[in-house]
Amino acid sequence: MRANRKSSVLLWLITLALPCFGFSQAQAGDRKFEAQLIWATNEKQSPDAKHKVVDPEIRARLSKLPLKWENYFEVNRQQLFVDKGGTNKVCMSAKCTVEVNMKDSKKVEVLLIGKDGKVLSRQTQPLNKGEVLILGGEAPDSTAWLVTVKRTE
């Protein structure tokens, strides 16, 4: 009986951790999204060689906003699938999880969740295929982090 309990607890912990290892919780959702964690800075290069310059489409969208930063680097990119009326989340970093809730066929609610489980930001709006929702916050040394959520299907 004790081994069963340990197995159950282990299975539960693995299930909770899966989003942080790049797996989304559902693969058959009828809505597909792409989430990006972006570091905003005035530095010419990121100190982390794994960071890539954001793609031109996202760069163009960011340049239309009243942001003070010159350069944007992609820290992480994840795909997630959400059924109509459903919810899914992905771990973007040790400090940031993105949750997408499908309110109806077009309206989504996006939550940014911190490492302590606290909701840092919440935005609800229609998000059609190809549209991008951008949320962000301050970071040390006059930099910022941004999260983009794009509906791809």
C-alpha cells in the first residue's frame, strides 16, 4: 500500500512538472497558440548566447508600441493547444508560466503566473488567428520582460 502511495505522489509531481519541460498539457486542442518570453534591453547583444533576436514579425509589432527599448531577444518559445472552453499552460521560465483560457471561439484570457503561483497579469480579449497579445513587466537594470501570445490556428 505504501509503494502505491509513493507511486501516486510521484505521478502527480511529474504531471505538474511536465509543462516546465516543454510539453503542453494537451496536444489535440482545436486552437493552437505560440507563446514567447522576450527580454527587452538597449544592449546590442544578450549576455546569454542561447537568446535569439526576435523574428521580424514580432519586432515590427513591438516597434509600434511606445516602448523605450531598442533590442528584443527571445528567451523561450512554446506551443500550446487549447480546446474551446478549455485551459492550458506552459512554463516559460523558472519565474513565468503562461496560461491560456478559451472563453469562446475567439475570446481568450491570458494569465502570467509568477514562480510563487501569483497571477502577475491577466488580459481578456478577442484573439483571431494571426493576432498577437503582448504583456510585460519590469526587470533589473532598466530592462524588461515581455510575453507574446499569438494565435496560430
